[in-house]
Amino acid sequence: MPLKDSFPYRALRYGLRLPGRVYSAYVTEPIIKRWIKQSELMVYVHDPKRGLLRPVIEGQRLKWTLKENLSVDATYWLDVIEPLLSEDDVVFDVGTNIGTIANWLANRTKHVHAFEPHPSNLEMTRDQIVLRKTRNITLSQLALGKEQGTLQLHVKSFHGHHSLGDTSASPTVEKIDVKVETVDRYASTHRVERIDFLKIDVEGFEDEVLQGATTMLSSQRIGLILFELRVSILASIGKHSKDIFAPLLENGYAIFTLDGRILTPEELEHPSDADYLAAINPEAFVARLGTSSAPVM
């Protein structure tokens, strides 16, 4: 066994690195976090290869970005779906968060309808639209669900975890009332005849977004759908993966993985945590899926 792989060597190496890790966790990170919060400037991470731009709010997030060499968690699926997009596509970005993905999509498609209920996230999205001079995003301060109305948004300690339910993703720090619209009503009032790409990232309420899109789904006027499935988040609010799958399967959509494999009946019953795609004609998309060197997050 090489010396560098032996237990004593690895233990010594870990011991030598430990003080630096402790100093980083308890000194450097809090200082950077405080600087970012106190500064009137906005710090951005730029991925020039992919054209991604993300504002940095927390020092810990900056550390993650530099360590993983990724601007956003979604880098892998962005690489995979990029060849599927065209400059004539109309996109719905449901759960826009701070606008990084919406701007990326807008740079590749005809128009993006972006939906984000949280005021601070919405403001950061607006800032990025101005900074990037993006002109083909319609930004709405709305949550999308199964029916029109007003619901409480559980504001979490991390801006990407806000949800209409008290999920286990992170602690709830406050609750605010938000307006809720449906995909069907919005599409009708804005004269959207077809949604070429529907991206849903709503922390456990993907099923309700799809239930509010019954008309568009049943008439097969949604081309490709991407959604996140996290079993623990769903379980924390009394939901199941079948709740997400049902509106899709009932309307003839097949569900497949980012590497192009259609889910089997067994996998539909017991799916793994992942991002999934759905389409009426999956074969047309599978053949064009891209590849990525980024790790699956």
C-alpha cells in the first residue's frame, strides 16, 4: 500500500488540516457573511461557460460555490436540457427563486413567464433582469397551485426553501400571505397557447402546480416538464411521489430520468430522489439530451 493511502498518513494529514477547517468555519465564514450582509454592493458568481449569473447572499454559499466549482445546484440538468430548447420556445419557470435560471432560459428561448411569490427573491430577480438587460421575461409575484386564491408561504432560513407547506428542508422563520394562480388560468388570460418547457421547483407542491394545469395537460399543450422529487420533503407535508406522477400519467405523459431512461412501474411506486422529465413523446427528447461534467446534486 502506498504511504499516502495508509491510515497513519491520512490521520496525520487530517490533523494538519483540522485547524484550518475550524478557523474557516468559525472565523472566516462569519466574517464574509457579515461583510456581504452589511455591504451595499451585490456579489455575483459568474459561470462564463454557461452564461449563468447568481447573486451571493451568504458567505457559506460562496464557500460552497468555490469548493464545488458550480454557480448553481441546477448546473447538471441545465447542461442536459439545453439541446432541447429552441429560440421559438415559450417557457414557464415556476419557482423562479432569485432569477438565475429564468435569465439563463431567456437567453435561449423566445419568452419566459417567471413565477416567484417571495418579495426578496422577486427583487433579486428584477435586479438581475436589469443587470443582464433581459427583455423577454414576464415576472409575476405569484405562486402557482391547484386553484386561485391566497395561501400562506412558509419563509425558510434559506431563500431556496420557501414553500406553501412547512417542509423539513429548513426552519420556518415567518409566514406571509401570497397570491396563488393556476397554470391554466394564467395561460388563458395571457393568451399562451402552448408551453414548450415547464420547469417546476416549488419545494413539495409540484403536484398542485400540475393539478392546476389540467386543461393544458389534457390537451397536450405542454411539451416538456422538469420537476424535482425529494421524498423526505414530500413526507414532511404528508405527500407522496404518486401525487406528482398522477396528473402526468393520467394525461398520457411518460416520466423519464435525465439520462433518458423511462421509469418502470416499480420505480413509479418507489422513485429515488432526483430531477425528472415528463413528455408525451419522450423518444423525441431522449435522443437529444445533452451531457454534463457537473456532479448530480
